[in-house]
Amino acid sequence: MTQTQDTPLLEVKDLRVEISTKAGSFYPVNGHNFTLNKGETLGIVGESGSGKSMTATSLVRLLPKHAAKVKSGSIKLEGRELLDLSEAEMRKVRGSEIAMILQDPQTSLNPSFTVGEQISEAFRLHAPGPKKTMRARAIDALRKVKVAAPEHRVDCYPNELSGGMRQRVVGAIAISCEPKIIIADEPTTSLDVTVQAQYLRLLKELQDDTGMGIIFITHDFGIVANLCHKIVVMYFGRIVESGSVERIFANPAHPYTEALIGAVPKLRGHKGRLTTIKGQPPAPMEPLQGCPFAPRCEKADSRCFAELPPTLDADGDGEHLASCWRVLDQ
């Protein structure tokens, strides 16, 4: 398919991922629909176990072998169907067109190789050249993510760096081949608040410089408010609400989204206990007839327990969607 001005950078339609176990099958990604445009940041938000990371790995086709598979749907990068590519073709896409930043740099980096060697690995696959040239490229990648003294750090091993510095190295690996999309899977989880703010600012600066799209996976609505343009909210493998940051914060249409926003700690004018969401998400293979959030929802009625709500237009213009029966009453 030829790319046009209206073609999204990434378009996901009705994506379903099946995990098979001895006890049966379930869908951690169940009917996803979303788009990402150039220079845009999409936040994927939800509690642990909601399917956020499985969504990320499905986009780059790195699902656990023999356990998970894409059952149906479409993943298009600039109009090209990624699910139709061979594994050899997909390897050329990973790193050069779509790259990932994982949440734990301690396990993302190999302790046996220097920082420079690990950055150069991407070059060897996508843009091979003389050893001296690849070292210079690695230094340049470290400089772009604002690692101090990159000429020295390039020869360091991961254990010689701080947690924040290691996460910057992971970022350098991700941007080394100038991808069109970066998927950041909770990259600031292990960082303190100050380093976290610096890292988020760095991602925004890189996006402004390159025009890349970012998919930012998190459970923190505070980060989403400061970084993202659009949000999809996930619960039990489903997208329960999607729309712009402004619309969702101003008027959350799904009770789960409302509860997540309400659970963000208030720094001013708040005294008393922190707000929490009662109960626990359903077990993966728990049989459910209605809305999976209904047992935890303070606004649920009998219909919520009996029938799964479809995706409904919350604002009447197709830009703010929610899977909740209450939308019909608004």
C-alpha cells in the first residue's frame, strides 16, 4: 500500500492475541483499535496484568513462542501489514523502524559487553560499517541521550553506571538507527522522581528533533498528562476508553478511567487517605458475562453484569470512545 498524507504512522485494527495454557486459552489483547501519527505520543494505561506489555510485544511480533500468537487483526506501519512479513523481514523492521525501551535496564543490558558494543549491535544488523565508524556512531547515540562524557562511557560496562545512566543507554540503543516509532514500556519505573522527570524531558526533546511517534506504556496518569497526546485505557485485555488527553481528563466516560485519575495523589489541598480502587481484576480465564470491571464498579447496575458493553461514542464525534453502558445515558 502506498503511503499518503492521511496514512497513520501506525494503525492497529481489531488485534487479538491468544495465550494457550493447559487450563485453556485467554486473550490479553482483545480487539484493540488505535492509531499513532508522526510526532505523536500515545499513552497505554492500566493496572498490572491489564495487557499493556503484551500489546507492546505483539506490535513488534516478539510474543512468547509456543504460548502466545496473534489470533486476528491488523498491524500496519505506514500502510504496510506487519503480520504478513516473514521473520527475516520483521527483523529488519525491529530497531530500524520500530524500537523498544524496556522498563528494567538491569536486565535489558548484557553485563558481559560494553555499552558501545551493545549499541553497535543495532548498527551491525541495520547499517554495518568499519569498527571505528560504529564506535563513533555509538558515541553520537550516547551524546543524543545526554550521557556525560560519552567518549568514556562507551567503553564502560553496565555495572559501572547508575540506574538512570543505564536507562539512558537503553534509550541510546533504541534511537541508534533512527526508528519511526519508539515503544517505551514503563521505562521510568525503576528511576527516582528527579531522574524520571529528566528522562521524560529527554524523550520529548528527541521526539521534537526527529518527529518519531512514541507509544508510552504506564500505570501513572500523572506521566500521561505531561507527556501524551492521546490515551488508551486498558482493563482485562480490552481497551475500555480512548481519546485525547484533554477530553479524557476533562470528562472520563468509563468508571475505571475515572477511578485511575482519582487515584493520582494530590499534592495540594488533600488530607486523609489516598484514593484506591477496591477489589482485584478478574483472573485471566475467569468466565465473565458482562463488563469485566462491573464487580469493582460503584456505578454498575444489573445490565453491566449481564451484557458486555460495545465501544460507544462518548462525545458524538468519534474522537472519544468508551466501552460502558453509562455512555448511552449521558
